[in-house]
Amino acid sequence: MAELVITDVDDATLEKLSKQAEAFGRSLQEELKIILSRAAQFAEVRKSAAEMRARLGGRHHTDSVELLREDRSR
């Protein structure tokens, strides 16, 4: 596995991250790995969402509230 070194982290930010890690019962290193992993996953989701918006762009979409009300009234 790769090693990552981050320099010049603001003291206040480091303190917040340390407290967050402690609150979840994790080490700072474990917490940072989780944060980075989630950020990478989020980037993939955003890309997929943008592709979907591009594919669906220009189409007429029905309000889902109307569809739900219609379905419930049956």
C-alpha cells in the first residue's frame, strides 16, 4: 500500500480531525483513510450523476409527487 505524507496542516484542522477520530474510537490515521476513501467514492458518484444528467437533459420529466399521489389514489 502507498504511503502518503501531508504537510502544513492547520493546527485547528488537525485538532478537529483528532477529536472526530477519537469520537468514533479510531486512530487519526484510520480516520483519515476513511475520509479519503469516501472522498474518492463521492467523486465517482458525482461523475456518474453528471453523465446521467447529460443523457436525460432536454427530456420532459413528470413531478414524482404527482405520480405518487396518483398511485395512492388507486
